Amino acid sequence: MLASERMQFTTRYKNQPYDTVISFSASLTKEEALPLMACLEGLVGRMGGKDE
């Protein structure tokens, strides 16, 4: 993301019958990326069943 490359990820929550695909490209400064990275880390933790 910091290099403005196209990104794509897929999520599927427990008991969800379909994948959610998110695809985007963006140019973020390091300051702008910090909250996004914190959010994504929280999502990954919840998907893995880990406590935040």
C-alpha cells in the first residue's frame, strides 16, 4: 500500500456462505497507514481466534 500497488484480500467470517473480496489501490503516507494497519491486525487476530 505504501508503494501504491494494487491490493486484494478476501475474508469469510464463521458461518458466512460466501467470500468478501476487497480490491483497491491507494497511496498512503506512513502516518495514514498506521491506523489502517492497526485495524487489519485486529481483523487478522479475530479471524485467527486470538484475543486483541
